[in-house]
Amino acid sequence: DKLAGSLEIKGRVGDRPWSVTLPLQSAAEGKGLSKLWAKRKIGDAEVARAMRETTPEESDKAIL
């Protein structure tokens, strides 16, 4: 029921390496990530429709 350990995220900021380690035992349940994911998927479907990469029906189905 409770997370343990840590999560390390690594990347680059410009040409410099960057990392952060997050302790999982103090993590809070997130509810915003699914909304961001959905917003991105809807945007992708709308762009595909505008670029005529998908039909309006396919885009509507992806959005729903």
C-alpha cells in the first residue's frame, strides 16, 4: 500500500547534465497527470485532423 525506495530522474538542461532523486515514501497521489495526458492526446488528434492525417471520424473517436 505504501511506496518505498526512490526515483531518479536524469536529463540535460542545455548541454549540462541534470538529475533529481525523489523519495517515494513521501509521494502524494497525483490526479493531474491523467488530465495532462488526455489534453495532449486530444491535441494530437486535432492536429492529425487539421493536417488530414486522419478522417474527422477517426479524430472524433480518438478524442472520445
